[in-house]
Amino acid sequence: MRARLLVVGLLLFVAACSDGSTSKGGAGTTPPECTADGVDATDIPYATRPGTPAGLTSLDVYAPTRAAAKCRAPIVVWVHGGGWRTGDKSNNVGDKIPLFNEAGYMFVSVNYRLTDPAAPDPVVYPAHNEDVAAALAWLVEHADEYGGDPRRIAVLGHSAGAAIVAAVVTDERYLQAEQLDLDAVACA
């Protein structure tokens, strides 16, 4: 029951970001001029951090079929959970990718540096938040290349990912460090 409520809540949130595109075929259908093959691109580096494996600062892009150059898709960014210590952008996204793509949204899943308390120089707060802000900055700059609309970005997360998202989209310091402001993630 809880999972269903979460999915319904996410869909309502994402629907608020919808562009409302319609064609002569009726509401909610994709205009023929917006039809193009979707793009799947994985392990795209969004930042380079000294001493950090490239995979921890990478993202995956899953663009819907409708994301043609002149009809860019709104973007849903997903940040995984894992207690800031574990997790990966590929975990538990198998149901999310088709859910959002079939609704016309680009789905982007983001990795961030993980904390290993046993490491000699462990990653600590606010590095996780800084990574996600850097991923959003990269996405704003490169969304067009994948058929996404950088003016319509919704950011979601689970567990630690949700905490990171909450910090990044409400504390302007993180996005400002990447030359963005809070409006970069507004659904307008």
C-alpha cells in the first residue's frame, strides 16, 4: 500500500511538470513531429574528483521515444539511497525507467561519492550534496544533447538520496557553487 501511495504521489508531482503537449489525436498523445528514437546512455561522467573512481561521479540517461530536438522531454532526476555508504544509480530503477519514459519523461539516475568510514580520508558531508549539484549543472548544460528540456527538471530520491535532494534543492549554496540557482529545478 505504501509503495502504491509513493508511486501515485510521484506521478502527481511529475504531472505538475508536464508540458501538456497534445496532438489532433487527443489529449496526452505525442505530436507526430515530436517522435524520435529514445536514447539510453550510461556511465556519463558529470564531474572529476581527485582520487574518486569515475563511476561514482557519473549518471545514466534514459530518454523517451518522444524526445525529438524540437520537442524536448521534461526530466526526472533520480538519486539512489544507501545511507550515504552504499548504493548505485542502477539499483532499483528497472521499473522507474519505463514508468517515466512511457509517460514522456527523460529519466536520469545519478551516482555520488560514497562514505567509507574505514578509508584513510573518507568522503564526508557535504560532498554527496555537492556531487548531486554538479550532476544537475551538467544536466542543465547537456540535456539538449539527449532530448531533454533543461528548464523542466524534477529531482527525486530515496532514503539518503531523498535527503541529498532535499538539501540541494532548498539550500542555494549547492547550486550556486555550480553557477545555478534554485530555479534550475523548478517545474515551470
